[in-house]
Amino acid sequence: MKFLNISALILLLIFSTSLAVSAAEHDPDFDDFLECLGDELKNDTSFSDDVYTPNNSSYTSILRFSIQNLRFGTPSTPKPWLIITPQQESQIPPVIYCAKENGMEIRTRSGGHDYEGLSYVSKLPFLVLDLINFSQVTVDAEAKTAWVQSGATLGSLYYSIAENSQTLGFPAGVCPTIGVGGHFSGGGYGTMLRKYGLAADNVIDARIIDVNGKILNRETMGEDLFWAIRGGGGASFGVILAWKVQLVDVPEHVTVFTIARTLEQNATQLLHKWQYIAHQFDKDLFMRVLLSRMNSNQDGRNYTIQASFNSLFLGGIDRLLPIMQESFPELGLVREDCTEMSWIQSTLYFAGFPIDSREILLNRTQPSVRYFKAKSDYVQNPIPEYGLEGIWRLFYEAEANEAVLILSPYGGRMDEIPASSIPFPHRAGNLYKIQHLVYWEEAEAQNSDSYISWIRRLYSYMAPYVSKLPRAAYINYRDLDIGVNNDNGATSYPQASIWGFKYFKNNFDRLVRVKTIADPENFFKNDQSIPSLLSQWKN
């Protein structure tokens, strides 16, 4: 497929009267918005029950319900002018129309897991379009497909699949409270990525409301827009209502294990070896590593580092043990370390729940919500042992008490899918991905800056050991440190490229072209939304 280059598209749009900029130039008007919405929905008498203003007694509880990072739930955090929780698709186009007419931003929230709170925070006057009521999952076991509304959680998707089949699954994340809208549109991955790729690799259709209020599917939106929303961040292009996904085959029994080793038990050497082999394992084997600090009284130190080798194998113990003995005998895996279970039980295992409590997957609330800051990296060459030891030194600092590094191996199917297949570009050449996380409790909220400073120092230390030109990042681990757009939406292509190429590499250019056609006036925007080529002249 051929695409217009950036310069040609700019000229085409500047001289195209059909795409001329016509955004409202007046200040946002809350009363005018509500009047507009009333006029547009005058035949829908029930809709007023789904609109929450700050004066509504339920406003605070509705806002807080899906806040998953307490950094963005403080009194000083900007709050939406109103929250809308539509019940029907037909109620959303009028919201978009009235917001455009009155200069208000829309932030769409499905599960509230955006790491920087972008689905419910803005510096400009805004409303939250909360898709919590769009939570239906319809599974067709015979066709091996499912339609999943964007407000559904991964847990509810997994639960619905298991209710219909014991030999089907879906390759998405390990946290069951994540909303599928943000997860799928950012790529989304889980314990089956080495076998089946990303969640977005297995999306085969979608329903989206565009900037003009039209409800489109794959056929009517076209392949460019369908390509963009599968990994490019759906909030840049419209309101995604639902996704049709291809379910994948799983055996009746899978095997899980977690083996923890401290520095005194050769964790450094085991991790060093893991880097060379984890991406080359059998596709059925996924073995990630979780690094954290723990108390210790050995060698006169108060702390040590623990590496937990956390694994899913799509098969039985009898097939797993020879693979491990040949590939990674140093880990010392034995039969007693392994547990066979169903795939749905494995989703509970990785979420930290009892494996026989399937209904807990339907719970939208996390066991605990804390303050945290996250970053991401991709590793293309094994980190030497002295490099790992430098990480340990940082973990001995006070702020690292609840810090975690999660290392997820690539290889397998991830090496086979072209980098341009969807916007997510991080494929062949990567050994593994790192998620850097630091948590702290509400009692330490006044010291938030010290924790954020600590993870930034860790990120700086990692620079020589991770991908370069660009230093790649994962959009679902949102990080505003790597670059942001202008608050007013007038963001130039070069400015957005600072963060855009880190998330999307060369796919960023195609995303910008799609955005410029789909939303030329840059209505759907946030701190790291794909810019329209016209947006730099908007104001």
C-alpha cells in the first residue's frame, strides 16, 4: 500500500476546504454544553440519570471507582466538569457533537488503568466518557470468536470464554481488572505472547464512533483506521465501542510454577543465563522474572534481592520437565515445583487469586490501589553481571522498598510478526521487555517526588543496557517523562515525534497520516495522543 508523504499530505489538507479547521474558538461553556446535550437527547428521558456533575452526590464515587493510581486521585488533581456513563451507543454521538461545539475535551475511560491517568485527568476543561456500562462479552465457541465491549475487563472476558469452552483462551494481560478498551488499543500482552502474539494481533473487527459521530466497523472505517486502533492508542481516533477477537486454542491442562532465588542462591547468575535462553524456549513456554527487594540477615545486610521465575507452559508437566532440563538445568526445576491446572485457573494464579474462585474474575475493583510510577524498556543484548549488580545497588536505597522490575521474554511468535503489521513495532530483535515500577503508600504521599526521582535514576542507569535510537517504550506503560504534546492541542509533528518514535518507531508516521484523515482538527487528544498535521496551525 502506498501512502502520501508528510509534506504532500500537509499541502493537500491546507488547500482542501472540506478539511478546513473549524474548531470552536470561544471558551468552553458548561451550561451551553448541557443545553446542547438536552436538545440532542430530548427524546431520551433516561439519559439524565447517567450524567454526573460535581454537585451530584454520586460524582465523587463514580470518579474514584476506576482510578487505579492514587497519584491522580488527590484534591489537587484536575477534575472533570462532568462524568457521563452512557447505556447505549446512540447516546455517545451527541456527547461528541456537543463537546466539539462548546470547546470541551473528552477523556474516554474503560478501566482507568492508564499509568498517567490520562483517561480521567486533563489540564483543560473536560468531561469523562466512562464506558463502564459497555461491558458485554459474547462468545461464539464454535467460530472461536468473541465480541467484547470496551468497558469489559480482561477478567470478564476470561470468565466468559471459560463458561463456553475449556479449550479456548485469549492472549491478553495478567491483571483481570484492566478494561479491554485501553489494553487492546495499546497492543496488550500476557503469558501467551510467545505462542500467539499480542491481544491486538488477534483483533479481527471493531466498532468505533468517529469524530463526526458515525458508528463504523472494520469495513466502513477502512483498513488504515483499523490498523491504527490496534496498538496505536484508540483514544487518538475516536470512541471504540467493541472489539471482535479471535480466540486461541489452549490445552485442557497447562502447567505453572514460580521459583524464587535470592542473591545468596545465585539469582544474579540465573538471571544472566535467563537472558540468553528465555526468548529461545519452546513457544509453549513463557517464563518471566520479577525482581524485588526482601529482608535479609545474611552477610550483615538488611536486604537482599529476589528473582522470581514465574512461568506458564501450555502443556503438561511430563513435557515441560525435559524442556527445562535441556534448556535451563541451572534453575533446578523439579516435578514438585509444578502444578497442572486449566487455562482459566492459570489466569487466577497469575493474578494472585485462589485458582478455584473463578467468579472473582468478574470483580472490577483491585484488592488494593496505591501510588505508583512506571517506565518501560526493551533489551536487545544481555545485560552483563556487573550491570545487574548496579541495579541491585539501587534496590538497596530506601525508596525501593516496594519497587519491582518485571522482565517478560520475547521470541517465538513475536519474532514472526512484522513490525509494521500493527502500530506496535517491538518485535524481532528484542530479548525481553522491562516494566519498571515503584509503589508507595498514602502515608508517604508527601514524599512522592522522592519515589519518582528514584525510578528516574534507575531509568537513567539502565540507558547503556537497553534499546537505543530510539530508546523504545511501550504505550500501555504510559510515561509522560519521555515527551508530551502542548496543552492546547497545537502540537507539531517534530514535537510529538520525541515520544512518538519511542512508542511506535517508524509506524508513527503512518499513525499521523491516519489521524490527519480521521480527525483533522485533533478533537480526540491528550498529553500523548497522535497529532494531526493540521493541529500545529489550529490556534
